[in-house]
Amino acid sequence: METINPEIRLSAPEHIAPSTVTFTVNRIQTSVQVLPWVSLLDALRDALDLTGVKKGCDHGQCGACTVLCDGKRILSCLTLAVMKSGSEITTIEGVAESDQLHPLQQAFIDHDAFQCGYCTPGQICSAIGMMQEGKARTRAEVKELMSGNLCRCGANTNIIDAIMAVKDGGTNA
Amino acid sequence: MHNFFYTRANSIEEAIDGIRVDSAAKYVAGGTNLIDLLKYNIERADVLVDVNHVEVFPDAEQMADGCLRLSAFMTNADTAYHPLVEKKYPLLSEAILAGASAQIRNMATNGGNLLQRTRCYYFYDPAMPCNKREPGSGCPALNGYNRMMAILGTSSECIAVFPSDMCVALAALGAVVEVEGPSGQRHIPFSEFHRLPGRTPHLDNNLEAGEIITAICLPPEGFSRNYAYLKLRDRNSYAFALVSVALALEMDGECIREARIALGGVAHKPWRVPDAEDFLQGREATPGNFAAAADLILQGAQAFEHNGFKIELAKKAIVRAGKMALHPETHLPGAQPPSFENL
């Protein structure tokens, strides 16, 4: 088990001590020392160096920070690291199987589903979560259930194409 | 974000005790609104009492009296997709799924949905006065940019709207809110849970200090045959309502036996007018009758400089929702307005 002691906030008063948060991140059990007000997003990026998790708006409006927590897609900016002690977190760094890209990663490449790429990790984690939920059948439903991930380059059409190519083995694409 | 202590409660009693010892403590569950408000320095807390680990019995329980009791700690997504909610209370499912995004619905809890704060731009801007944030400081929305603001039940001190979709459906269904606090358990009818701003716009609801929502009870009648949630907004998804309508009918042939209509996006709480629902009772479900009911609901509506469109929009939305309620097969993902061309 790996233990990291990042100094995320230097200005903390001494009477509020960091606590140890132990969770499984990308299949590895990990402990970090964090102060109570550190978001899961900041802990993943700054303490664990998982900078694939993007800090877009930091206010729950863009979806760039989407990660999977116990299999569910959530916004890592709107939760605290201390609240997720004991959880299992998957970030974009953890979706591939060693050298084998996740089918959605490959589909995003094949369908030209990004330009700048900033929203892509959140888009892919969100799409994985959406497929596990099993509630999106039609293209219209996929669009609705992916609306929490904004793409300012305007690659949305290709993003939905990429998801439709993978979802249900591409049978509804 | 300012500094605070964090503690986990393992039971409702522990949570209430955690709040009792520190008046500046706050409960946190999904955190989707509270943590954002802490980041903006709009909410403050010395201690966050995490209630995600309190032991509660089943998420959704069918009670002997026919009610469905939903845990306050269940997520919005789990509620919307719960088989009993989908089957018996599809109005609630549709309203929940029209709100926020899939990620936020996976985090936000039922109790927290009732307690979310307004998205009034002035409330969200600590550089501006706001009677809801700082009582007595003033309301810049009255004479400012007020396109999103309320048209019903406003006061000279606050014209903010309550942003929930889920609560509009809960109001129409006549849910009951179960709360626990330092002085025990009580049940609050949904219509009495949220407040109008009046002289005390800093109070959103009638919870007492330290009280926590433990459950939401849905009455036996779920209006699962004829119902509609229609949400009108600036973009088709992931935006707050300009106007929304939850409409439910119990039909007796061509005639309405019982009607429920609640509006969102127009007031400081979900808006219901019993006189309008009584008017529809025994009448045919025609656009003309829904329009007459809409006139009764919007009676007394007062617009400000930029939100006059909401009055007409709400009236038309009610008529459209009436038609949608008769044809649930027309409903679209995200409670978007359907086309009736093929009917």
C-alpha cells in the first residue's frame, strides 16, 4: 500500500489536522493525507498525480472531472476526498487493460470525437458509467444522458457516434 | 473554501447530536449544492456532519397503508429508476430525470433535493447584496436582471425561485416529508415544507434547527396512467427551468375525476392552486378547460422587467402538459416539449 503526504493546503490552522483517506484508485489501494475541504478532484490531481481528471469549471457545470466511484459516474469536484474513504475510484488512467485501450477510447479515436481533448477523460468515464446504468437505448436517450459533459470544441456529434458504436456492441448505432 | 472540521455520523441520532453540539455545523449528503456554495463562500460551516453512512432500512418501502416511503438518503438516480417509482409514480421519475445531469443525480440525495438553494444570480454573487444571503442587505434582482425570477408569491425583499424539478412532482403528488430532530419525529405535508419569501427570505423551508429529513412518503395514488412533466428552458438539457409543469389526472371516461397541477420555476416554492384543480374536477380534459385552469393558477402573477414572458409561457405550458398527460407515449427524454403532429 502506497502512502503519500501531499501538502495540498499550507495555510490550514494547526487545530484542523489532515485525515488519512484510504481508497482504491484504479485498482490500487491508496492512502492520502488530506484536509477536510479538499475535493476528490484536487486529491486525485494534486496528491495522486492523476491529471487525466480535468478541472474545468470546478462547480459541477461541465463534467470534465467525471470519475467512476463504486461503478457510478460522479463529479469529483462536488465531493470531498474525506467523504470517499473506503470507495473504489476509477479515473481515465484506469480504464484501459494494460496496453489495450478501452473500447470507448478506441472509438473516440476512430470517430474523431475530440479536438482539444480537455473534456475527453470526463466524456469517456461518463459514457462508461452510462453504459453500466443501462438506461439509454436510443440515440436521443444517449444525448440526454450525456448532457452533463460539455464539449466546447463542438465534437458532440462525433462523441455520440463513438458511444453508439460501442454501446450494445454497436447494434443501435 | 474556508476551513471546517469533518465528521461521519453512523446513525440518525449521531447526526442530530453532531449538529446539536455546534450550531454552525451542517449536514452533508450528496454535497452537490452545499460544497459548491462553500466554494463560493455563500454557505459557511464549522463542521460538516456526513450523513451518507447512517444506517437506514430499505431505500424504498411499500407501507401497509399503501404509501411508498422513500429514504431521504437514497440518490435521485436510484429513486427515478426504482421499479416501484417507475411503475407507480412515473411523474416523479420523469421530473427527477429532467433535473441536473446523470452524474449529479448519482450523487444528490432526496433529502438534499428539497434543501437545495436558489440559483438566483445575485444570491450566488457575494459581491452583491442579497436578503436571502444577508438579511436586510437588499434585493438587487427587483430592479436588476430578473429574467429567471419569480412571478408568483414574491415579496419586496426576494423574488428568487426554487430550482428543483423533483419537488414540483412531489408537490403535485401530495408527498409528506418525514423529519427527525432534537425534539423527535414529525411529518410535514409537502405544501407546508417550503416557504414563501415574505419578510424572511433567508428561510427556505420550515425545518427547525437540527432537524434532518429522513424520508419522503408518497400517497397511494400515483396517477400512473395520465401524467406529464414538461420543462421549458434555454437549452434542452442540463439547465434550470424557466417554467415547468407537473400535471396529473385521474380520468373517468372523458371527464376528469381528479387533477393535480404544480408549477416550477415561477415561485419560491412549487406552486399549486387548489381552486384550479377543483375547477377541472368533473370537466372534460380539453385545451379550453386547461386554459381556464391556467388562468386561475396565474391569477395575481406579477412580472418584473425581464420575466413577463413567464406568465404566458406558464399558461401555454399547462395546456400542453394537459395534452401530454392524456398521451404519455408522447413524452420525450428530459421532459422536452413533444410535437403532437401525429395525434
